Amino acid sequence: MDRRYAGVRQAAAAGGRCGRCRNPILERAAGATESVERSRARTGCHSNSSFNRECSSMSGRFSALAFLGVHCAGLTMAVPSNGEEAWTLESPSSRLKVEVRRGEELTYAVSLRGEPVVLPSAIDLKIEGAGWMAGDGGPCKATTRSAKETIEFPVPRKYRRLDVKYNELRLALGNGDALVFRAYDEGVAYRWHAAREGEIVVAEERAQFTFPDKTKAWFPEEESIFSHQERQYKHLELADVGEDRFGSTGVLVDLPGGRKLYLSESDLASYPGMFLRGMGAGKPGLVGKFAPYALETEAKNDRDVPVTKAAPYLARTAGPRSFPWRVMIVTEDDAELLTSELVYALAPPSEIGDASWIKPGKVAWEWWNAIDVYGVDFKAGVNTETYKYFVDFAADHGVAYLLLDEGWCADSSDVLSVREGLDLEELVRYGQERGVGVILWVLWNALDVKLEPALEKYEQLGVAGIKVDFMQRDDQWMVEYYHRIARQAAKHRLMVDFHGAYKPTGLRRQFPNVMTSEGVTGLEQYKWTDQMTNPEQELVLPFVRMVAGPMDFTPGAMSNASRGDWKAIGNHPMSFGTRCHQLAMFVVYESPLQMLADSPTHYLEEPECLEFLAAVPTVWDELHVLEAKAADYVALARKSGDQWFVGAMTDWTRRTLQLKLDFLPEGEYELHAWSDGVNAERNGRDFRRSVQQVKRGAVVQAELAPGGGWAGWIKPVRRPAR
């Protein structure tokens, strides 16, 4: 607490009043049991917008101290003697504190239990023709509220429901615009709000994130803003990241003392996505970088359409409106990163009234395995017989969908064309007969050309969803494209998988039919390189990329190579690490549409592994983190109905994890475990299957080979009735 204000707090605790206006200095908010406590602003002396009156009832003199709902909303407001306006907002448990000051510039700082995690950092938004929002627009008027919200997930990822609460500070700027801060116990977010009507041209955004000395980050460094945002996470000293180096978001900041800060955004709409560049000059910080507004583009081929001419501003949009949340999730334990749904909670509620038609599930997929089907009496390829074989496999093994990836169209630029030898209508009909939906891959720009006719046709055929690929941009126009596709697809009851995409920003809350997205160095990389993903990177993903939302990593490789044996064989690809490393991904990695990357033939040759893959769900009721260290290892337990699934993964380090089953209810259970075999370090395919009886509180020892994993399926023992 700032010592300048200590006397005021003491007086407030004793029921002190202002010597001039006799208003209470500290007001205890009423209605604390309500789900949302109303915004309240002080009136009279303490709400004077200049905040420059003096309270003479205190010993000593304090310039214009105004306090608003401190007890309910954790807010202190003050004007220090130097004329700066200052406000402090605390999270509901006071774990996190945000300090906001406005003088020559507007800055914020964040502390965790009194220790700084974000040092004073400048933020502002510049509107063409109006200047900076936080500039000379007159004093701020502050209001605050506390809120509680229960989120019911139409498509669960970690939980079926989630209770969230926060304190909010709204600074109404003299020009009518506003800056809003929210403090949750798990993190902090801020956003700008433009009150003006009509067209708004955003010239520039200042978004700084300054950290203590010796701060590092897992940084997905980019070479261009025209990007799939599929980068390796490099563990870098932030002081060494110059102004000319930048990365996509999210970024996991590794603070001194083991604390972490995850940095991203939410509610990205009609505005460019945020990249982050270094501060330069040896400073350990990051600064927002944004794609400028696109004026002209040029198609390089059927899918790559970069911007060739850009405007000298970021966005041309309509007001009044709010801009994206800048999100900071702050943790003391790496496990907290795995449980957070803050990006989702900050997004707008669903626009889809009835979401009952949206069905998550596993997906049989033919692209990664190059349709490597054999031992059959038909010629494998992009044809009706092959796809019916995939449908039969899916129907027999609890797989809800079949994805037809690139190749089903006669012309990739025409999303209504169908390749010769493929009877799409018959395939969809056959799939429906067997309870398997069909999802179609499409190029983003080809879909846009025939958007409504294509979606109408797909709905008429009974197609379940679309995989939209190769956008590679997040300028304002492209962000609007995502929203347009999600909205139009929902009207036609089609699920969406965004591939070649930027990271999730909460769009799946607004449109629950958005099931998953890429923006991740996934399994596909193993078809051509070992330089992008490996067990080291795969242990970063749950703590960075997955915090933003579901990721279409596409696990499930049955050909598994040890560290020295991997080869790039495009039509017969293999993964790094062990078989059980791949199985564990189906528990650890979140995606309501979860691909099975390998071919039916390969799975059928591995019936013990297929048993697990057939059983594991893609959405969950509960999540319990058993062990977690970012970039090193993870072990999770997830509940579905009355069954539990456990997944554990390690990097290239051999580990033994003690998995305590204290999440189980009372009763008897049967644990089916898939663990690395004794020779898994030499041959990644080696695994051991075991079954044992367990109870609540039992400790299971999981032996993980280098690049290894462990998968468990826990079922209640049902005794026959006597």
C-alpha cells in the first residue's frame, strides 16, 4: 500500500469523514450477495471530477483522496500531490493489484501478493482526428463494480460450468471515451472503449508490458505478419529481444521467482490481432505490434493472399464500440495455466440460441497418413470406397466424424466441385446411416467467393462442418472474415475448424460452432521436418498455446521414433517420442474436434491402443492437475461422466511421476494403464498395458521414457447385484 494513503485508510476504518463535506471516506457497498453489484460513483466532494479538494479531518494534508466501494470492489482512487490521478484496483481475494496513474501519460502496473509482475507501462489508443484517448481530455471519472458470473459451456473444454468473479474499474475520460480494467484472482485485463458515433479510424495503439530484470519468455518469434502462427517457442531473455524482433501471441513470460504471466488478448473483433515486439535498449519488456489496415492484396497462388498495400493506420471501424481485451494471466504455480478459462470468460456470450446440434467428437482423418490403407480389396485414394472404409472404421470405434481434407474438390479454388470417383452425396448419406458425420476442408478464399451457395449446399447434403484453411493473416479484414464465417456457418448448422489460423481469442464463446483452430506447430510438421516440433516443444504447448483455447494439434501417430531414428517420409510419417506420448495427448491436449492422425489400417494393427482411443472423450466435466512444470512435464486427470482419464507427458528427460488419485470419489475402480515399455527409449512403439484395482488416494507410479508418456482410463467397478 502507498504510505501516502495509509492515514486515510486508518481513518476510514474508524468511520472517518471528510472535514469539508462530511461524506464517509470509505463506503461499504450494499448488495454484496447480488450476482452483479451495481456501479457506484461518489457524489459531492469526493466525486468532484478534478479530485483536487483537500480533506482536513486527517492529521497532515492529503490532496483530493476519493475512494469508491473499496470493500466490495477493491478500488482506491487518489490524486497524489504531484497532480497525477491514481487508482488502485484489487482482485476479489486481493491476490492481484493493479495501479493506474495518469499524468503526462497513462500507465498501469500489476503486483502479485505485493511483488511486482508488470512494472509501470504506458498504454493509449490514438483516434485519427481526435488524438490519444488518455490525452488532454480533462479529468477522469471513475466507477467500479463487482460481478459474479456462472458460465455454462455449450461445448465444454475443461469444465461443464465455471463460476467467475471480478472487480472492475471504469475510467470515463474527459472526451467521453473510457478505459476499463478488470481484476480476477487469476489475472488482469484492460480494454479501451470509444463512445463516439460513426466511423472511427484507429491510427495507433500503445500497449506496453514492462517486466522486472532477468525476466525470460517462451517467445514464438515470427519473421513476417503474414504467418500461420506456427512457431517454435524459444526461451529467451527479454532484455535481449530488440525492437526489430517480434512474435505472435500468446507469450508465456517467465518471471523471477518461478512466477509466470501469460499474455494474449480476447474479444478480437473488427480490429487487427496483437503481435509483440521487444522493447529494445536492453529493457525486459514487450510492446504491442499490429498489422496495418489492408488496402490491396495479391493472390500468389490458390491460397496465399498477402497484403501488398497497407494504410498508415490500424483499423477503420464503427462506434461506439469496445476494443479487444489485453489479457494477463498471472500464476504462482504452472498448474494454474492449465486451469484458466480467462480468455473465454472475457469474450462475448453466445450468439447461437440453440446449440444442441453442435456435437464434439473424434475425427478420422486421411491427410497426415496419406491414405495409407492396405490389406483391402479396393484401390486406396480419394474415392468413395476408401472413404466408406474410413466411415466403417469410425462407426466401429466411437469416432464421430470423417474429415475429407485437401483433394476432395476437383479444383481447390471451387468449393462446389467434386473430384471424379467421389460420390459426395452418397458418402454423406452412408455416413449418416452409420452415425458418422462428414467434415469438408476448404480454402478460405475459395469459400468466400461462393460462401452462401456453398454453405447452403453443404447443409442440404447433411455435411457436419468445414475446415477452413490458409488464412495466414490477422489484419482487420481477416479478423472480420473469421466472424463472418463463424456466423454464416452457424446459420447453416455447420461446425468450423480454422486452420492456417491465428490463435483463439474467445470466438468459440460467441460462436460455439467454432470447435478448434490451428495456430500451433502440430503433428503435420513431422511429415517434412524435425526442426519445428519435438517432445520439448510439445511440453510447452499446454502452458502457452492451449491457454488461449482448443488447438488442432492432430495427435495419434502409431509410427513413433526415438531421438536418433526419426526420418522425414511424407507418405509414411512418424512422430518423435513414444507411443504413449501420443496416447497421452488425447487427455492433455484440448480440442472438442480431435483428429486421429493415422490410418485405420495402422490403428487396427494396434488393438490395445485403439481400445484407449475409442474410449477417450474430447470434452470434459472436470479437470485436475496432478503434476506440471512448463516445458518439462505435465500430468492431468479429466472426468467424463463417472469415468476418469489420466495423461502424463515428458520432454526428452526420463521421469518418474507419482500420480495421486485423490480426485476419485469413494468406491472401487479399475485402472487400465498404457505405459512406456522397457525398450521405449530405443523403439518408441514399445508400450505395456496393465490393469489394477485402485481407490481414492492411491498413488500410481508412472515411469516415463525420454519423450515418453502415460495414459490411464479409470472406470468404477460395478459389482453384480445379489
